[in-house]
Amino acid sequence: MLSRLAESSFWLGRYLERTEGISRLLLEFHQLLIQDQRSHIARGCALLTHGLGLEMKAQNSQTLVEIVFGEDSNPSTIRGALQGVRSNARSIRDTLPSDFFESINRLNAAAESFDPKSPGSSLKNILDRLAVSNGIYEWLAPSDESSHFFKLGRSLERMDLVSRLLSLKIEKEWRDQGPATTLRAVGGLSTFLKARVPITAERVRHFLINDPSFPRSLFESGRMAEISLREIAQVNRTSADTILKPIGLLGSQIHFLGNDVEEEERIIARTPLAVEETSEAIRTAFFRPVGSIVWSN
Amino acid sequence: MNALDEFLIDGIPTRDLEMLWETIGKIGTHGFISRAKQRDLYLSMQGITFTLSGVERPLPVDLVPRVIAVSEWQNLERGIKQRIKALEAFLADVYGDQELFKDGIVPKALIQSSEHFHRAAHGIKPANGVRIHVAGIDLVRDQHGTLRVLEDNLRSPSGVSYVLENRRTMAHVVPELFNGYAIRSVDEYPERLIAALIAAAPSGVSNPNVVVLTPGVHNSAHFEHAFLARRMGVELVEGRDLYCRNNKVFMRTTQGSEEIHVVYRRIDDDYLDPIHFKPDSLLGIPGVLNAARANNVTIANGVGNGIADDKAIYAYVPKLIEYYLNEKALLPNVDTYDLKESDQLDYVMSNLSELVVKPVAGSGGYGITIGPKASKKELEVVAKEISTNPRNWVAQPLIALSTIPTVQEDGTLSPRHVDLRPFAVNDGKEIWVLPGGLTRVALVEGNVVVNSSQGGGSKDTWVLSDETQAPAPAIEVAVLESDPLKSDVVPQMQGPDVLPISRLHQQEEQQQQSPNTEVKDA
């Protein structure tokens, strides 16, 4: 397939997942912060912006909402990630099911009517639309190379987001609400509770790192990324091993983790790097980047 | 008799509430109408419901919170702990050596005539001594501002799930009200409860299996049962899921039988064990009481606790506190007439139209007659019932319950009567009181019965946190050692579409030009 299409499918998957991840995170942080000790709010705001890689500083929950909802030009914010969804979807519009394209427009409309004064309902709206878009993609998009790139992007973004979430240590910072908030921020509370064990900070970290039954755990997202990448390599008659090395190594570290808390910390810190390396390797292998050519006399 | 408003004194908010009052003013009538719609939608989407007369509906949470000052809360907390400690001692005594009868503290006949006194519970010794694992103490504020205990709920007090959900709902629907306030969190309740239940397990069990026992989905509080089971991470079971063999309790699972060590039951004593109580109960577990007696399972709350929250025993609680703890009661009762004493009975019978009369065994606000509001005929009926069996009734003077501004259907505010039910959890070492509790509000003007089973609503209840005393709770040294803020900012990756703006525009312009070219060519 065309490299450009492959690349847009990949980034469509990543940005969709990112929009969802940041939305959930903001929703939960907002809940946490408006009930918090006054002296603690600035630190709470700083944690989220730092974790998302944003330079701006928020003073209270409302400015935090404005910063993280953000602007089109910053892909680390909700608006920016949505902009990424739209522009990538547009460039491969002909290959996407029309229902999906329509759902993206509706998603965008939901974001347009975002009201920073009541972020709760607005974010819930966006999350609802995201669920519809993802659902339509699952039902209608043909299971071809393009969808493998889409899913690959989604899985890598998941790993990145979950490791960012874990590095915030919400569940240690807010002893009482933190563990449940961390789980809600990735939609994992119900799955966690199915195991019928009490919520503790340690269990929550462990769960998000290596629970095989939760699709967003680092372990499971890594495994899904590997499956998609092997499919792509098979179609292109090439080997995925070199590209897979960073997340493959991570996967085996998680597999043999046991109860080593320090190793958990190392894994969390290493994940965004492994994702970046893999992403770069995919780019070189399949998207055939060329330097931008500028003609001049 | 004028009720006291907790929020406004002569129309002016008390000091703690100035900022809140200002924000409420900013939201305004129209604001409250639209927020109320948002709230109803949120509650039904989340499935936060209460079943009233068989119909599932959201438990309405009013959009104006109740605020409790730090100092008042500290007194309240101490008073509640004291009360529960005394009632624990009382229960241990009644179902054990019965020293209190020898000392003449409470008449033996009063205890033995209570329908909540269960001989079957005699001699069951809980492993960690706790019978009141969870308590809900109902308080009202009288016209002088004093908080008084209206009744103790020591069987299975419900409503705690709404306390947790109300906070989330408020943060979702009216976030701006929180601006400038630091409020103590309520979210740790499930963790406290599971810890207390684990601590209550029979001795020698290292990893106890805890379940929540519900009557089933048709129970009014089923949402709460499911909520607690989920949040505690334990199984929600019905009676038919459990059975007893060899004085042990087992749960039927696809992998065979699994032994149960602690049953947090949300069904009444009467239905708990058909062998000892109602023989036709379909909700209970035949033999569970014998298993408890054999110390193979702990039933929480304890069987027979109803004797301690019997409305006739209630009048004796201050006396019990002195007897068992050698302390004066910190929280006053509402004056209660003992209708077995003939002079008090005479007084009540001739002043019925000014008193509140309650059945001693009732709960949920059923069967209460409010003298000033009752018709002549209703009063006659009550008078007849009292004279037939005075033991079944108590009478209290009518208290003008305090009010708090409450949002009406048209978006305006109007004072409505409230009560307060703080929840306490006893793990055998410490009694922990959930900051705040459930504030129930009578939504109908002038109504003083606030029970949710009588169509009442609720309010989010804020206990302000004392920042000078309590440092931001969870910044522990361990966290700071590897403070996430000290690490480098890792920017998120960008896709190829985010070109420098100038190049992007250039590309756009060129792309826009090409159709024109095509038209010319054609």
C-alpha cells in the first residue's frame, strides 16, 4: 500500500487513542482537584501538565481544563490530538468507511461545543463519540494492511499513555481516592474489580503493567502491537524482529517481573522510550521518509 | 417554633459560606434549572438509583451542599465514637453475662419484650469483639442549634453509597461550587469497610473470604449493595448462592464450593436464617447462625443488634454511656417519653396533638404520627393503639429540624428541613467516622420526615478540612523521594501532518489551486 496511507492510518490510530486517553485523564483529575486541599492544587495541576509533556502551568482546576483541552497546534492536548485525527482521516478519506468519517465529524462537533465551565459533561460527550468512532471502525473497516497500521498505532499510543499515567503516581499522591482514580483514568476500574481484590496502590500499578485480561495494560498493548506488526511484516515479506526489539524486550521484562517494585519503576520509565524507538523503526521501514525538498535558485 | 437555618442567619450566609453563597448567586435561577437537568441525566446514566415502591428512580441530590465546620465535626466525631463504644459494650453484656440487669440499669422486661432481642444470638462471641461493624447515627439540629441524636441504626444502615456518589455528581454538575473550599474526602469508605470486615474474620483464618449478602435486585438499596461489593472487591451473593455444611458456610461456584468467612449481610435478622427465624424465608442461609456460633463465620452486623437501636432503649443510651464508659454523653438525645411509666403515659395521652409518636420497632419513617399535622381521627387511632400496648410506642416533642436552602423545580432556593446520618466503621481497634455523612432533605415544603423511603432527597455534605492541622494528606516522604515532577518533561510524539505552519499553508494553497487547473484543461 501507499506509504502515505500507511502512515496516516498509523497516526489516526494513535491520535484517536490519545484523544481518549487525555480526555479520561482530564476528567478524573478535574474530579480529584476540585475537592482537594487548597495547598495541593497547584501540585496536582503541575503533575498532569508535566505528565502530558506540556510546558504551561495551571493554577487551579479551571485553568488546567483550558490548558489540557488546549489548542489545534499542540498535539499533546485534546484539541491538538483531535486535529491530528481529522487531518489524518481526511487524507485517507477514500479508504475509510463513510460511517466512520461521519462519526469523526460528529466527534469534532462534540469538541466544538466544549464548555470549560462544566468539563464533566463535555468530556463525557467526547468520550461517547470516541466510543462510537472506535466501534464503527471495528465493525466496518476491512481487516487489511491499513487496519493493521491503525491498530499498531493505537497499541503503541496506549503503552505511552499508560506509562505516563503510572509515572504520575496518582495512587500514591492521593492515598484515598488515587488508586480508583488511576483505574478510572484508563477505564479499568470495572475490569480490576472483577478480580475481587481490594484496591491498593501496589495492586493497581501491577494490574496496569501486566494484567493479561485488560486490553490497556502495558503487557497486553505490547502484545497487540506485536501481532499487528507481524501481520504487516508478513504482507510486506519482511521480518518484524528488529523493529519489535524495544517492545519485545519490554514485554519479557514485564513477563518476568514478579513482585519487584524497583523493576516496575524502570519499566514505566523505559516504556515511552521503547515506544518512540519502535515508532521510529516503523517509520523508516514502511513510511519511507524523504527529506523535505525545497527548490531554490 | 421557628426552625434554624444552617446556611443563612437573617438572610446573610455564615462566614464559612460566603464564597459558596456568592457562587450560588452566580449560577442563578436559570443556571440551576439547566444544572438540574444535567444532574438527572448524569444520575440515570450512571444508574445511581433508589427503588421506591417498586419503581427505580434516581435518589435526587440537591445542588446546594451542606457544610459542616471543622470544630463542630470534631465534637460530632468524638460523640459518635463514644456512643458506639457504649452500645458495643451494651450488646456484649445483653448477649453475654447480663450484668446490667443485676445493676438495675435497664429493666430486664424492656429488653426481653423487644422483638429485636434474639435469644438465638445469646453466646455468639464475635472473633474481634465487634458486633457493630457499621453504624449510622441519625442526628437532627434543633431550634437552638444543638445537634441531637434522633436514632441509632446498628442493623444495616443504608445510604453510604449515595454519600460517595453525591460527591462525584456535584463535582461533575456544579464544579464551580468547590472553588476556594478544601473538603475532606469520602472516598476511602470501601477500603475502611473491607479492612474492618477482614479484621472481623474468625480467628485462625489468614486470608478470609468476605461476601456481601443482598436480598436481591428488587430491594430498595440494591444499588448500594452492588456498589459496596464492587468497590470492596468482594462477591455480591444472594442467599441461594450460599449453603451450610458441618457448621461452615460455602458459596457455590463453577469451580466447586468455596468457604466463606465473613458475611456482610444487608438482610434483616428475621430473614437471615430460616432455622432460627422466619421459617419461610427464601432470602437467608439455613444454618448460618449455628456456623457463627461455632466461630466458623462472622455475621456483620451482628445478629440481634436491633435491641440496641430499639427506640425504647434509645432513651437509656446516655445512662448506658455513663454505666459502661464512666463518661457523660457528648451528644444529647431528643427527650423521649417512656410510655410504660404511667405518669408519662398520661401526659402523652393528653398532649398527643403536640407530640411525635413513633412505633419502637419501625424504621424508614413508616408509622410515625406527627401530632400537630395529624387529623383528629388519626390521633384517635394512635391513642387506641398506645393504650393497647404502650411498650410498642415512644413519644417525643416535635423538633423544628434545621433547614438549608434547597433548589426548587423553578430554579429558586427555598429552605427545606434536613437531618444528618454520619456513618462509622468499627474494626475492633478503632472506630472511624466517615467525614460528613448522608444529609437527607425533605423536598416537600414543611415536611419533616426526610427518609428516602418517604420520598426525601439528599445533599452532598462537606466537612471542611483543617489545613493548618492536616498537611496535604498523601505527600509522603516516599513519594517525594522519587517525585514525578523532578523528572524531565517527555514530549508526546507528533505525526507527520503537523508541518511548520508556513509549509502547511503553502501546501494547502497549492492543493486548492489544482482543481482550477483541471477545469481549465477540460
